[in-house]
Amino acid sequence: MSRRVEVDQQMCEGHGKCQAAAPEVFEHRDEDDLSHVILDEVPDALTAKVDRAIRLCPRQAIRWVS
Amino acid sequence: MSPISPEAAATLPHGINLLEGRLFQANEMHEAFRILRAEAPVHWNPGTDRFNGFWSLVKYEDLLHVSRHPELFISSKGIGGSGLRYPPPGQGEGSSSIITMDPPRHVKMRRLVNKGFTPRAVLQMEPKIRAVTNTILDRVQGRDSCDFVLEVSSQLPLAVICGMMGLEEEHWPAMFDFTNQILGSGDAEYQARVAPDKVGTFEGATLTAADGNRRMNGFFRDILADRRAHPREDDLVSILVESEVDGERLTEGDIVAFCNLLVVAGNETTRNAISGGLIVLCEHPEERARLQADPSLMPSAVEEILRWTSPLHHMSREATADTEIRGQKIAAGEKVIMWYPSANRDEDIFEAPYRFDITRDPNEHLAFGIGEHFCLGAGFARAEVRIMFEELLRRFPDIQVDGLPERLRSNFINGVKHLPVRLTAAR
Ligand code: HEM
Ligand code: SF4
């Protein structure tokens, strides 16, 4: 099973905690100074890392989409 | 402050009353919080005729839960400090700033300015922050001693936020004065403008905060008129003047409230992180020596200073529906208070929480809150504290606290009013 994850660009302020927690999934882009999801589907092996990113994001900008 | 009734006091765990500014002034709150975390993690702190009662939250996970449910736990009914009082100050004035605003309007207002506060914006400003820091330190260079708060720690945050707002230096001392009145209103030292017989009373505190707000808001109404007549490129006031939300320009009241928030929030917290940071470094000579030997530890030392000092003691919220926290029923309309110094020493989260460890890892403290209202100025605050200690310890490697800190009487701001320091090695 794999799942999709989303960054709410309204909330994100580029703190970069997500990229530090799960660099395979999140990428900070210079053009808008925001975080972008770079994997369409997150494999199970990365679920724990994404959960950690969700917990650490200061702006509560990341969520799973079912 | 009127004491709570004896019947109410009897319900308090170990008689701990978190409405007492004295507990915090004496720096005795950590022991109180340790007891509460172990024995009464969610307890009702009764109010008085002048203060609302509230549910007291002291566990890290509970602060996360409340901060992350901004619709269930709202900020618009008062967020703390004098907001514990009812009616909340500012009510009836018709304008509020983002810190007392709820979704969905909150994020729209925040987005008007948040590009100015991103990590990249902070990075661009670093050389300026370092230059200002050195100008401040130049003024005490060559002296043996100074009041670290008045002459050093308060000056950097003041310069940074006033600079971002485009305020000329001649106005900075007034900003310092107003913020002291607003957030230090309960402390007799800042009640100089009320009648002598009111000093030290509840009324003296209320009048002091109101006077500070009135003077600051009056000042910003004049600044606003000036920016409308003479628009400028990039200061925060001018950005707000040009901004629209839902197709409407901000009102004068909205802009003034926003400016008031930026000056107050930008000053009173960072100042105390710097003062508290110096105190804790002097109290832990081994950690300090480690830092001075290896300045690359500075970013992580700053996080530990923030965790340790938790410059803001609390924020409060009001529940919009009946709910539960840790099995305790909370009714709609009741207040909850999040105690940051307690969450930041929660044994379930931090290993050896009472150890000051400049290389602590992980260190996911909540000094800046989290979620919807996560501190807008966190990046600037971190940079200011880091750059100040880099320059301070480089230029004054022997600096020592030299006498007792005079602490603020407040359960809201972990404030230090005066801090005598010796700048040079003792002879
Ligand atoms: C060490 C220094 C600082 C600490 C500990 C601190 C702490 C906090 C905390 C805990 C909150 C969250 C309030 C809540 O959840 O209700 C907050 C909000 C805020 N802070 Fe800071 N702060 C600091 C420095 C600054 C600076 C330097 C600025 C401005 C330049 C600033 C501007 C703000 C603003 C505007 C908000 C409201 C954000 C919102 O409601 O969306 N703060 N701060
Ligand atoms: S941690 Fe949150 S706020 Fe920071 S870049 Fe990632 S999504 Fe954005």
C-alpha cells in the first residue's frame, strides 16, 4: 500500500522541517520558498518519516490524503 | 490582584495558583509545574471576580492538541496575560490582530506579511542584524559593567522590528516604553504613569496596559497617515497600507492593531531570551566553556536557551464545543491555558529535562507555539539570539552576571527587567 501526501501552500512558510525529516518526499523550492511533494505515492517504507514531518511541521501544513 | 476565595484555594493542587505573578517572579514555577505534570496534568484553576477561571494544561502533547485545533480552541476570546481578565482588553474596539484572530480570516491576514519573515528573508537580513548588534556592543565597549537588559538585550529586538517597520531611531525609546507598559503592566516599575495610590493594584495594572495601548495606537495612527501621504517601498507599515483581504483594504484599526502586535511580540520575548540566555550560560560554566571553545554549537545552544527560558509563559484559548483533554471534560466556553515552560520540561518528551545541554538532540521545544499561530517572528528571534551571543561572547569572553537579576512580576512573560553584568574579567 502507498499513500499520497499533500503540503498546503497557504499554510507552509518554508521552515524546511519536512525536507529534513523526509528528503525523499519533500523538496524546498527556491522559486516560491515553499515545500513541494516530489513523490506521487509514498511507499510504506517512508510512512514513518512522513509522519514525523507532519508532527514536526511548525505550520501544520502537511497531511495525508486518502 | 484580588486573591481567590479560601474555598477556591482549597481546591488547588498543593495550593498552586498559577494566577500569582509572584510564583513566576520568584522563578519557582518549574517546581510547581513538575508537581502538576505528575499529579494534576489537567486541573481547574478557579478565577476571581476579576479573572476567569481556566483549565491548566502542562503536558507537551496537550499543548500540541490544542494548538492544532484552532477551530475548537479559538484565540479571539483572549489569548492570555491580561486576556485572562474579562472582558478581554481591546474588546469593543472593533479591531484585532492575527494573534487574536481565528480561521479562516487568520491565515489571509498572516499571508499579507509572512513573506517578510521566511527563513530566506531572515538570511538576507543577517548582515544588518550583525551590524546593529555590533553598534549596540560598541556602546558598552571599554566599560566594566552595565545593565544588560537596558543597554544590550532589549536594544537588538527593538532595532530589528522597528527597522522592519521603517520607524526612525528617535521613536525607538518610545516603543520600548509602550511595550513595557503593555506587557509589564502588572509590575509596579512600569506603572509610573498612574496615580501613586493605584501603583501595585489591579486597577493600576489595567490602567497601565490601557495607557500603553492608547499611546502606541495613537503613534501608529500618525505613522499611517504619514505613509498614506508619502508611500514607501518596502516597510511593513506600507505593505499593510497597500494590502487587501477578500477584495477590501484593511481598515485603520486593522493596521494599527497589526503594528501594535508586531512591536509588542517582537520585543518583549526576544529580549528575555537573550537576558535569560546569558543567565543560564553563566549558571552552567561547563556548557558555556564548551560553546566558547566551539562556536559551531551556537544554533543548537540557541534552541536549548529557548527551551530553557521559554520567554512566553502561556497562551490561552477558549473551547467552542464540549470536548475532552486527557479524559477531562471541557465545556464549551471554558478557557484552557497552555503553559510553555512546563511542556518544555515534560519528562515524557525530553530526556533529563532539567539538564541544560547545548547539544540536546532532538529538541523540539514549543517556545514558539505550533500550528496556526506558530510564531511569525521565530526565524528573526532565532537569528537575533544567535548573532547576539556570537558577537557578545567573541567581544566579551569574560562577561559575568554580577548581582541578582530583577525579574518581572508576570505569569505571561518570563521577563528580566534589570541584569547587572561585569563585562571584563574581574581584577
Ligand atoms: C524568543 C522570542 C519569541 C518567542 C519565545 C515568541 C513566542 C511566540 C508564541 C509562543 C506565539 C504563539 C501564540 C499562540 O499560539 O497563540 C507567538 C506568536 C507570534 N509572534 Fe512570537 N515569539 C518570539 C519572537 C517574535 C518576534 C521577534 C516577532 C516579530 C518580529 C514575533 C511575532 C509574533 C507574531 C506576529 C505572532 C502571532 C502569530 C499568529 O497569531 O499567527 N515573535 N510568538
Ligand atoms: S515543515 Fe511545514 S512549513 Fe516548513 S517547509 Fe515543510 S511544510 Fe512548509
